[in-house]
Amino acid sequence: GNSAGGRGAFANVDGLQERLPLAMVKTASTCGWSEPSALAGDLPPLYPPSNYSNFAAGTHGTALYDFIQNGGEVVDVHKIQEGSALPVGCLERYVNETHNLWWACTSMERAYQYIKAPIFNIHTLYDTNHIYEKGGVPQDIVNPVEADTAKEYIDMYGKAVLTSFQKILNNETGTVKEHPDGVFAASCLTHGTANDVTIAGGYTKIDLVGDWFFQLGELTEYHRQIEQCPDTDGLQLPCNPAKNCRLQIPSRLVEACTREITDAGCLNQANANKCYKCAKENQDAISKGGCKSKDRENLKRVAKEICEFQDAPPSSKVHIDKVIVGSTARGNGWKPKLEFKIRDSETNEKVKGVKFTIGMSYGNKSKTKSCTSKKTGKCAFKLGKVPKSKASVQIAFLGASSDGVVYDGSNNVNREGCKVFSEDCLTFDILSPV
């Protein structure tokens, strides 16, 4: 099951097992795990995390929490208590003579312990449906202050999901299962997990669910994976290198509109009103350059805010040039090598002071490495020694930063058919020496 179907898979797996007593029924649900419980210091754990508007204001609350605090009663309009969608054990706990908290059992975090069948939970740490649609985090942010607040909210929400999934790792179920439940939680900002997303070992959800379901025993060590990434400025943000997994602020729309409004000379106008008037007068050219959207109102908002903030883009773009990849034997192991040069995309001059961060992984181990370009433009990583038993290591781009410049991977040097560390080539392997 996927999304609503994933919720249905969790809700109906035990009922199907009862109807098919001679069969072994299991479920592998994709993005069906409902919102997590709020973290300590936020709302009571019976409720999901506060929504974005409260978070940004320094308060706590959601529509459900506020409704109940104001004396409201959640009515079971669809009469789901009368079916088998909610576990009986959960309802017995939350529905009694003094309280009718049946809605608490719609949370997978609470319903999980009552599910008897083996389950495999495929769910990202940063579900866009929870964060944007339900949480209310704005998209296409122009204001840098609001961008920081959005990052902080996404960091908070991911930690709440991480805590929620810990119940699976801790086997917090009320029944002894034939074998442990599985979990595949990539650090992605998506609703659903793409078929090419991997965590440790280079295995996808398809590889792992098959091995788990039939208990083949070939990939057992990878059946329970929750991806955790190093902090970025003190925050844990989506970091899986797969396409579309990471948070992009500014968004592609904001980047395109900023570029085109700037190129049209509108940011040189005397004030925001004249800037926006300029943008409307040049809207055909600006649209052709990529500043376009089916949501016309959102597009107008973005253009107005760009004019209001009038933040000039970085003075120059940089890219990767002359990549050197290799490996050498070292005693009972081997050492991978990675270095490249950074150049200005317009002048082709070597650029100093650009910091690159990568992830290096093999087997169940992962490390974060960084280098800063020298006066010669050279950026060399110290990757350390790898056990001889490992045939390769995976290198993943995590980020690039520097004052006064912006990293543009589209101009990177082409290596073996892809531009290293560009949007379409965020990972590659370094092989052990022959």
C-alpha cells in the first residue's frame, strides 16, 4: 500500500490474516505511518507536533489540539470504530466511561503495538505531506529569516519521526511475531520513497522487502535502517543523495525568478513598487527564463517578495574542474583518493576558500569528510583507510559553501558519463585497487 493505501495496509493486515488462517499475511507499507507524537517541550504526546504557524510564533498548537482544548469533541463520522481498521486493544485503552479518545488510535505510533502481523515500514523521515500540507510550512520562500525558521521546523519534525520509528527498533509490540518488523527510513523530503533510493549497503526498498518477506536471510542486517545524517549548522536536514530528496532553499522557482528579475534590471529600480512594475512589463522574457508556475498567485507573491528584499545574487558562480579519483593499497586495507579543483564559472580562475562536504560509506559504516579549496583551487579529501574486504566505497555530495559565491554543479567536469556532484550525479563509487 502507498500513502492512503499504506494506512489501509496497516489497518487491514490483521483482519486479512484472520480471514486467511492457513496463509502467512504480512504488509509492506509506503508512507502510511501517520504523524509522529510531539517531542517533549511541545504538545502532550497524544498529539502530533505543533504546526508551523505556532512554531514560528513561539507557541504550541494544532487545529486538533486547539479544538479539543476549547471543549470540542471529535466525532467518529465515518464510524471506523465499528470496523476492524482500529486495533481493539488500542480502543480498549483510549475509550472508556470518562474518555472517548478513539482518534488517538488513528496514529500508527499508538496502533503499532497492537498489530500482530509482521510489518515493513517504508517511510521517509521528512514526509512532505506531513510537513507542508498538514504542518503548513511555506514553500518557495524568499525571506531568509523565514527560510531559517522553516529549516528549524523541518529539523524538529524529522527528530519527532525518528523518535516515533524507534518503537519499531525497540520491538514495542504486544505480541511475539514470527520475525522482527522491518523499517526503511531514508533522509528524504518526499511523500513516498523512490525505487532508486538507497541507504546502507546500496540496497533499495524493493531489494529489502523481498528478502524480508520471504526471510531469505541474505540481507537481514539491512532490514531495519533509519538514515541519520551529520548536522548542518546545528540542524538535521534531509541529506540522502538521491534526486529530489534534499531540501532546496531557495527553491528552483525562487532561483529562476531572482535570476530573471535581476537580468531584466528590475532590482536596480528605485523601490519595490517600481521593481514589481518592471517585472510585470518584462514578464514574457522573465517567464521564458524559467520564472513560471501554474499557481499564478504564488508566482506573483514570489516576484513581489524578491522586489521587496532586493537581495542581489552572489557575485560569482563556481564549479568543479579536473577531478582525480583513485585508490592505493595500504597494508591490510586500501585508501581511496579524491581531489579536484574549483574554478570561477565565468572567468575560469582558480577559487580559494570553497568548502565541500561529502559522505563516504561502505557496508554499515558512513563518514562525513570535508575539504576547503586552496589558493591553487585544489580541494583534496583525507578519506582514510578502508578494509581490504570492501571492494568499493560510495561517495555522496552533501554540500558546498563559501562567502560571495554560489556553487553551480551544471558546469562541473564530466566523468564517466556524468558531471560529478551535479544534480544528476550526486554519488559515485571509488573502487579498491586491483
